[in-house]
Amino acid sequence: MEREIKLEVLHPELWEEILRHPLVDSADIAAKEMHAVYYDSADGALRAAGIAYRVRKEGREWVATIKLAGSAEGGLHQRPEWNLSVRSKKPDLGVFATDETLRTLLAAHLNLALAPVIETVFQRREHEIRYQDARILLAADWGEIRAAGQARAIHEIELELVEGDLADLLQLASALCASLPLCPDDASKLARGSALVGKEIPVAKPNPPTIRGRDNAGDAIGRLLIHSAQTILGGLAWLQLDEHDALHQLRKEVRALRALLRFSKGTDPEDQLRGVRNGLAVWFHEQSLQRDLDALAEHWQSIAPRFSLPATPLQEILRDARKTTRDPRVDSRARLAAELLALWSQVLRNPLQSQQTLRNYVEERLRRMDEHLVFVEPEQIAQFHRLRIALKNLRDVLRHVSELWPSKDGKAFTKQLHAVLDAAGIIRDAQVAHQDLPQLFPAERRHDALDFSAGILLGFLEAQRERESKRFYKHWERFRQAPRPWD
């Protein structure tokens, strides 16, 4: 069984620097030329059966490989693999007939007319390293995938576990992402090549773990934490965080994970996850200004057409303020990946512990969270913000554990919780606008049209704030009266 983590290089211009990093240490290793040909029938019979067949020239030697579908979760690829030395790149599935398992698996495909569908041509620098108690094969690959007259670059670091614990492999990947622009990738070279010819191999997200009330609380919450980390990691390498929708969705997922981490503290008596909690908090708050600016831009886009407002530089100023000077060596995706991989590794290495069933643990702590929710007037800005965060934590924890009460109708509670949060969000946006907008207008850029636009935006948000502040107590009362699904 092959177990490896693929790390995509987010900034290929730093390739030489990456090779020289002490954890990679590959700059002085002679590169081996690799040329692989992936075969299939015209109707894609092997792909449909979940079989990948390639013949690759590694230096002077030809190696035939069969890989089965396996799994790809959070950049960790686990799949059965067989390798055999062969004389040439000519396709011949029959060479694997000596293995009983493969003989049965390939029996229906031995007479297929196979033809090349994808090629990969790259240089590999490879060496085995010791990390913690594990032996890990590190491969640095640079080249391209070719298919149907198109090409796609290969810039990646592969970490294959030769011997040892998976936690050590994950910890090494975390260390690399923390100091280099690398990020896990669920897509194999074959999957990326298949996308070029319009025959994508779907990369399924990890299935949510099944949780039951009688499960041990530590075991179940550990599974939920790992699943959340894997889900975020799965598409992280290709997210365009300059797009505010992508950043907003990512922050929502990270916020839900942070809520579950706080909720899990009772199962972590040695506080092993404290470092990850702090690291995720730092990452999350570093993105807050971008989120606030996106909210202001969205409000402006909604009101400008409504009031037929003239064009002003306001939209441009908000967009420019969102842009920060980015050092490619400190990519926020890589830093987030480092924390998620560290979380995954820590939970495997130090499983969460509890003497309670999951149901007892969850219901006890939800009641405690609920009891600490106390009404705050919106004018008390700091306290009101803390109440809003506490409500979000409650909502996000429920996302993870709501299936514990399948027979109870939690729609009324969920509806009222969302109504309170929606109102609180509108109030908060107005408070943020008063805080941020004046700082965005240096004296040399101010003029009447800009001041007018900013005044319109502030006035609109202030009117919304006053309306929702008057309604907030009613929303709150309905929320307090809604039946709790855990009671």
C-alpha cells in the first residue's frame, strides 16, 4: 500500500530556493530523467475500473506500474500499487499475471487494445530521509504533463512513507508548509492529465465520519477534527484567495473547525492542541481586514445602482486596500495547511480522551454554552461582538454534531439562531464601517465626490444598524424561547 503526501509548489519561481531548504536538501542531488506513458483503451475501460496503468523510464530502466483507486484525503494518497521492471514501454498487462490478486483483477482487461493517453516528462531529485522515527522518501519533481496536444506543469514535492507512523509523515509535511510555499494536493499526475483530455477523474471529498451518541467522546471528536482538516486541505492549493467569495467560504470552514477545537478541550487534558488552536486563531484574524473590506464593497455594489450614484473611486479604494504586499515565501494557504496538517498529526499521535459518551459530553457542554449567552445591547460594541462570536461558536459546533438528535426537529431553533446572527452581522458591518472607512482615505486622495460616496455608504449602513438594533431584542427573545434540540 502506497502512502504519500503530494505538496504542490505554489510559487514555482522559488524552486531553487525550495531545493536548498534543509528539510528538502535536494539541490545537490543529480536529477533523474523520468518519462512515463499512461495507457488505456479508447473507451477508457481501465479508468472506469479504477485502474491506472503506466510504464515509466527511470534513468535507463523501464518500470511498469499498476495503481488502484484508493483514496486521496487532505493531500494524503493511499492506494495499492505494484511495480515491475520491464524491457520497454510497450504495454503488456500480462506481465502482472504472476501476482494472484492482479491476475484476477486484470483478467477482463488482458485483451484490450491499449494506447497512450497521457505522458509525463519530468526531472526527479530523490532521496530517503529520517524524520522523527520514520523513513520517508522525498522526491522533488519538475516537468510537465502532456495530453491531447496540451501541457500542464509539474512542480511538486512528494513524501512517501517507507516505514513508520503516518503522524510523522504528516508532521514533516506540516513543517515544510510552515516554511515554504507548499500546499497538499488531492489530484495525482494522472488525474491532472485526465482533466486535460476532458475525462476528469473525480477527486471525492472525504466522507463525514458517522457519529453515534454511544461513541466515546474523545474518539468521535478526534474523527470529526481530522475530517474537517482533510476537507479544508483538499482544495486549498488551487483556491484563489484574491476572490472574496473563495476567502469568505474558507474562513467559514476554518471558523467551524476552530469552534470544534474549542469544544474539544475537555477531551484534551494535557492541552496538546493548544499550539494548533493558537496558530489557527492567528491565521484567521490576519484575514479579518480583507473580510471587512469585502463586506463594505458588497454593500456599496448593492446601493450604488439603487440610488443611481455617480462613479467614484470608492470601489477602487476598497479593492486596493484589500490588496496587501505578498511575499511568495509566506503564502497564507501554505501557513494554513501547516496548521491543519499539524492538527491531523497531533490527533493521531495523541488521541483525545474522555470517560463520557459523545452524547453526554456534547449535551453537557452545549447546555453550558447556552447558559453563558446573555443579552447585550448593540451599543456596547466590544461586549456585543463577543456575544456574536459566542453565537457563531454555538452554530458551528451544531454543524458537526446535529445528527445526534435525528428524531428531534431543530428547525425552529436553527431559524431563530440564524435570525439573531443575521441581525448581529448587519449591526457589526456598520460598526466596522465607522472604524475602517476613515482610515482608507488619506488626505491626498480625498475630494468631494469621494466624501459624498463614503457618506452615502456610512449613512446607509447606519440606517440598517438602527433598524436592526431596534429589532434585535425581539430576535433574541424568539431565540431564547426556541426549543433546544439537545434538551
